[in-house]
Amino acid sequence: MLRATQAGTPQPPVRRTFRAFDNPCFRFLWPSNFLVYLSRWMQMTLLAWFVLELTGSPWFVALTGFFAFAPMLAIGLLGGLLADSVNRRRLLVTTQTTSLLSTVALTALLHTGIVEFWYAYVALAVLGTAWALEMPSTRSVIHDLVGSEGVTNALALDSLAMNGSRMAGPALAGLLIALTEVNGGYIAVGSFQAIALGLLLMARVPSESRGELRPRQMVQRLREGIAYVRGSRIILAAVTVTFLANLFLFPFIQLVPVVARDVLGVGPALMGLLQSADGLGAVFGSVLIASASGLRYHGRIYLAGTGLAMLALLLFSFSRWYGVSVLMLMILGLGTAAFGTMQAAIVMLAAREEMRGRALGVISLAIGAIPLGSLMIGAIADALGPAMAIRILAGAGLVSMVLVALVMNELWHRPTSELVDRDARPAP
């Protein structure tokens, strides 16, 4: 909702775009999240190149995506349950501390010179576990801070942080590989994680206790969350789009180093810039969404952005020129900005307050489709080459988006809790 600088006078455009920063806690939480996201994208790039150098195999490189996102599939629902049940601030501090300790351990191993490529998989599994457990809590905290009226703007700004990190992280990682190899890159990752943890500790994130959570209660509440999402037509549609996008679209990220080296013929520095191109496009998209006011039909933007990203990825798979490839990934990023922001906004606006974390946990479970897509794209790349693997998945994804748009017309409506079925109540 626009605030007035004077009676009847709307906020200036820049102030309107960044209005979530009026909340002092958000001013600490946003840079903390940015540095967490930055360190994760850096690790994805550093470890994909690390595995490529040691093995030379597209299959082993694609497995980096599998191990990074498999925890979403395994414990994504648990992360949503914890967001509704435990002290969110304590959970975020615990997961970020664990990620930092994992980074310190791998940095020490890298500097010994005694390393195996599978070390990357262990590090990514720890990273993915932290991500799966904390993501629903992070988004729930944002809603707690700004409320339903400000949540779309705040999520767009958080998406800006994530997408800005997608732009800066791979580019910085590629530069550090060229200058200092993977070892130096990991020192930077650890530094960013430490600063992020410090900012989180300084933020006044709501830290109320939600009582003791017993094993039987966990199972019951997980069942309630699944039943609730099944009964909400619009949330179920959002989960379906999330699953398909993570199955067919995002696994391409793991093959960018292979495409850069084997198809476009460039080294680690230009590889990093290529991998950051979608982040640059997503930054523009996030700013556009944050600047908008009075958005009502979030699902339409969600479908259009996801479809645009699929189409751009399909065109990217045909490119043999570096500049064209960068442009296609920038357009892809523009689409994923709409996807990422509207995905969370639809759930938060449509779900009841007491079910919001568990609904976000089901979204995390759908994000767990990435490891399945990583296995598919890795196997196809080994048999037919990386470009053909990306082409096949992008084509399948584009067709799936057309079908969803035709069949799940709930996404054409406004995402309000009124669209939740009246009989979609927790199981007794």
C-alpha cells in the first residue's frame, strides 16, 4: 500500500520500490540474505568447475546439482513444519552456522592438496540441507515483518537479493578461479558467510517460542500441511508450476561450465560471466516487480515469466556464439524473477496464517525436483552432448507450461485465501 509523503501525494518511485526498507529489521535481514545467497551461488560455480577439472565428465558435473538440491526433496516438508513450529531466529542462526563450519572444513581440505571430487558432493549436501530447512522460515519472517500488504514488495526485494547474487556470485567465483583457483574462492565464501551470520544476529527477527514439537505431532502436522495444499486449488497450481520449472528449467545451471568450455570455447572467467547473465536479467525483473503497485493477478505473471524463461533456455541451447548465449540467459533471468517472486507471494497471500510455513514447505518439496532434473540432464548430456540435453528439457518444459496454463485456470485469478476450499481443513 502506498504511503503519502504529504496528504494525497504518493511516494516517489524510488521510495515506493524500496518501501520494505522502512522496516529497520528488514534493513539488516536483506544484506544478510544477500550474502547467504551470494555464498551459495559461488559454491555452486566453484564446485562445478572443481568437479569438471578433476573428472572432465558432464555427468559428474550434473551431480553437483543433484547433491545440492536433493535435501529439498528429502526434508523440504520438514523445513516448512519447523517454520510453523519452532523459534525461527534460532533455526536460521543454527543453519547458517552449520554452513559456515562446513565451508571452513572444506577450505582446510583444499589447502592440504589432498582432495577428491566427491568432497564437492558432501559440501553441497550440507549446503542443500541448510537451504531446505531455512527457506520457509526466511520467507515467513519476511511476512511477519511487513504483513500481507507489503509482502509482494518485500519478496521482490528479497528476489532482487537472490538474483543479484546469481549475477555476482558466478562472476566473482569465475574470476577467483582464474586468479587464485578454487582455494581462494572458498576463503571468500567463508568470509561472506561470517558477515551474513553477524548481520542476522544484529537483526531483531521475531523470536517467539512456539512450544515443544513432539514426533507424533510432527507427523500429524505434516499430514495437515499436505492435506491443506491439496485442498487449495491455487496453491496446488503454484506447486505444480514450481515442480515443472525445477524439473525442466533450472538443472541447466549445472551444465553452464560444460557449455562454456566445450561449446563456446571460453575459460573460467568468461564462464563465470556467462553463468551470471541470468542473474543480471533477474535483477531487472525484480526491480520492475518491486516498483509495481496494486498487483492483483500474481498467477498470470507467474505463468508468463516461467514460460518466457523456458523459451529463452530453448533458444540458448541452439546458440554457438558467446554474446547470443549471454543475451538468452539474461532474458531467462527476467522470466525467473517473475517466477521466484510470485511463487512465494501466491502461497503467502492464499494460505491461512497457521498453515503458511507448511505450505511453503510443500513448495520446498517441489523445488526438490531439481535433483531429478539434474540426473536427467546429466545422462542426456553424456549421451548426446550438453546443448542437446538442455534443448530436450527446455522443450519439454515449454510444453508443460502451456498445458498448465490451459488446465489449471486458478492461476488466472487473484491469490486470496477465498480460493482455498472450505473443506481444506487440517485432518482431525
